[in-house]
Amino acid sequence: MLVTDRENELIQRINQGDRDAMAEYLQFRRGDLLAVILNKMGMALRNKIEADDIYQEVAAGAVQKMDELDFSEKGPFGWLCEMAQRRIIDADRRFSAQKRAKHKEVGIHGSPEQSQIGIANLLVASITSPSRAFSRQQKEFKLLHAMEQMPEDQRTVLHMRYGEGKPTKEIADSIGKTDGATRVLLTRALKKLKNLVDEDE
């Protein structure tokens, strides 16, 4: 793909750590990234999650992890494609694990502690750096502690999206919001959760 002057300008700003530039770049290459995501998703996974859901996770993670990016070997788009691939693998594993453990599920009327731990297991890998020194158990504890401090609507959408694996359209119908508003709420909830975990550290 021919790199335009606009893209070059955004890449230069991204290399300088400009988060706004990353957000603009994500929108600029949205169609290309969605095409990559669709190409890498199998039919079984497409029936469970929308490509746009993966895109939203990648977009949120990219902006949050600006300080960790290293474009010395590949440009921003290559890095975003790798991140999308990891999100797709995580989603596939998540749904496979849910299927295997279906007979053990507590459900929405089960223990709140068990429900929250399930969410922590799903979120640990995606919003914390693998280079952190503390153990997985410590990460989960910090996530649980952070979620207790979050507004109820944010906890609800995180549980429905990552605990129950529901698509955003279904979540939107359940909470009485538009799909777009629900995606914004999820993005803000993830950002709030990450900030709370960082503060706890």
C-alpha cells in the first residue's frame, strides 16, 4: 500500500509518543485493519464475535500502550496487525475454554467472587504488561481490587463482554444503550481498570 503524506505525518507524531496521532492513525487505517482481522478470523470465531469488537480492543490497547511501542523493526500498522493476531488467538482460546467449562459455569446468579475472578482471568493478559515482575495471582488480586472501585455500569459491561463473551450489540440491548455508546463505555471501562491497576502498583 502506498504511504501517503498524511500517513507519514501521523507516523512521525506517533514515533514522538503522540497518543492523539495514534488515535487518528487507527481511524485512518481502520478499513485496512478490519480487513486483516476478518482474514485471520475463522468462521467459527466470526459466529461468536464481530471483527469490530477485536478492532476496538486493539484500538484501546494501542493508545494505552504507547509508551511500550518500539517501531524500530516495523511500522505502526505492522505492530497493530500483530496485536490483532494476539487478540484473535486470545478470543479463540477464551471461547474454547468457555465451551469446555460450560458444565462448571456458575452463571449470573452464582457467587460474585467467582464471577469477578473469571473476568480477571480474561483480562490479565490483555491489559497488563507481560514484563511485569509480579505473578499472575498478584495481577488477578490487583484486578479484583480495582474492579471493586469501578462504577456499577462499567463492571456490568466488562462482565458481559469478557465474562460472558457477549457481543456489544447484545450488551447494548441489555443495558438500554446504543451499540456505539456501549463500545465507548467498554473502552472507558478498560481504560479505568488499567489506570486503577497502575495506581495500585
